[in-house]
Amino acid sequence: MTTEYVGVVDALPYFDKGYDDPGIREAAALLVEEEMKRYRPTKNYLEHLPTLSGPVQPKFETEVMRAEFDRLSNRLPMELLSMKRYELPPPPAGKMTDVKAWQDAMENAEAQLEHQATRIKNLELMADYGCNAWKQYNKVLENDLQTHEKRLLELNSA
């Protein structure tokens, strides 16, 4: 039984230290330019690779994602965001004198107003404290990293 390994093109972001040092950025740009001169991509340069359908289907792909990929491949426009939820309609024409219909309309307006007030409050809180909270979270992550690195050194030296 032979196992066939499929090469999947995958570009993960990474961070190189020293990239801003003098001459490094220019050297990297020259390497990219040299590679681009040697590599002339065709219209579909991935056509020699198998498609990711059938048994090779990615496990993370959900029905919503598949539907969106289908929409994109068929070049269909994205559905517009429905703003109906934010409308404040009056009671229907036949119920303009109905007190219950007006009460329902008022409750809807109050709910919309409260929702918008909450959104504004959340934005204000984020503007006031978001940056500091993010910095504190990064410090916690850095401390965790240092703790784990220290523990790893202890385990490796033991």
C-alpha cells in the first residue's frame, strides 16, 4: 500500500526579528525580486494539485463556509444586511386607533433605543479602557511565556 502525500500551499504569517535592521529589508526585497524573475505563474498555478473535495475535505469547513465559497465561485453578490430590525414602524393602517398596537410600537422603539444606548456605552468603555486592557493582557501572556520557558529549561536540564 503506497501513501501519497499531497502538497498543500499554505502561507502562515510569521515574524522575523531584525527585519527592521539596516539592509535587511532591501536584501529580502532583492531575494523576492530574484525569485519572481525565475517563477512565471500560469493563470492557475495550482492546477497540478488535487482539489480539496471528497475525503480530503478540510475538517474546519462548516456549512456556512461552504455556502459562502459556493456563492463566491458562482460570482453571486453578497446579500445586503437587513436593516428591518432597526426600523420603527407605526401600527398598520387599519390599527391606527388601536391602543395595543401603539403600545407594541412604543415597546419596540424603547427596545431599539436601549440597544443603541448600550452600544454607545460599550464603545465609550472600549475607548476609555480597551487599550489599557489589551496591554495588560499582553503582559499576562508575556509572563505566561516566561514561566513556561523557565519550566522548559528546568525540565531540559533535569
